[in-house]
Amino acid sequence: WEDRTPFSNINGQITYDETGAVENAEVFASTSSPLLNKSLILDGTNDNILIPKLNNSYSFMAWFKPDFTSSISSLTLLSVPEDATKNISINSDSTLQAGTFSSSNKIADGWNQISVTYKHSTHDLDIYLNGELIIDKFIDFSAPSTIQVCESFKGLIDEFSIWSIALEETFIKHNYNKFLKRKHSGILAYFHC
């Protein structure tokens, strides 16, 4: 387990002791609960998460902190077991790759939020890094029976969700750095440590 606290902007005025106020304050929060702010540690070996029957549109959102301390050339985030060309990974040079397409954007050291959406009707695959669109390709990334999450990922993962719909860009931009409500339409699985 390792601590990770999502962040968000807080706008407005903070009043304290009913005697003063601070404008445009930056607020940091933490919890004393031993059950919150913990992340899964994956060792890159048999840490599979299988999501069955996603043969249409889908989305995936999660926070990742990769570990490239060993000689691993890439860390797989998401793959389609029936087709080795359908995988999304972080390369050792910190770029993201979807199939044969590689992004010039690099992940930062530490935690990064990665969102993937696939719209089956148009074969539109979008990948977001910390809320910003970095890969937008028209490619068949359908999953006939199963999606595999973190097939060979070494590092930490937190706040991951799987959806049966292609999430809209506005939703991802607005929610990538927030805890999600579990009652969103289309959400299949949500894991928050």
C-alpha cells in the first residue's frame, strides 16, 4: 500500500475562528483513516484484472505510478487477450502507446491519471493523460470477450473504473482528478483504495 490523495481546485473564501478570512487559499486534505488513501502494489506478474463481455464501447480510468527499476521495456495497462496488437502500455521512455501508435507526450514522475475511451460505432480510440487528450485514433480496438487490465504492470494503481460506455471528453476533463460517485450511468467496476 502507498498513500495517494486526489486533488481538486477549491475556489472561494475560507473563514476561520469567525474573525478572519483568507482569499484564494490553497487547501490540502488528508485522512487519518487507515482504510483510505491506499493504493494497490502490482509486481508485474499475474496481477491480472479481467473484465468480461465488453464487445462494444468502453472506458477505463485509473491513477498509475509505474516502476521501471527492473529491465522491463513496457508496462501494459490494458489489453485484448484475443489480439496481441490491441494493447495500451507505458514504454520505458515514459511515452504511452496504443497498438502501433505512440504518443510524444510523456508521463511525469510519480502519479499520472490515464483514461481510455473506445467508441465501437466509429472505432474512435481516445487516450487522456491527466485530463488532456494525447492520442485520438480511428482504429478497431473492440474486445470480443474480455479486457485485461494491468497484464504486466509493475507499480502502483488507484482509483480505477471500468465503464460500458465511451466517456465524453468533458466528463474526463472534469472528473479525472476527483473521487467518482458510484452511481454514474455505465459504470461496471470502481476500485478506490
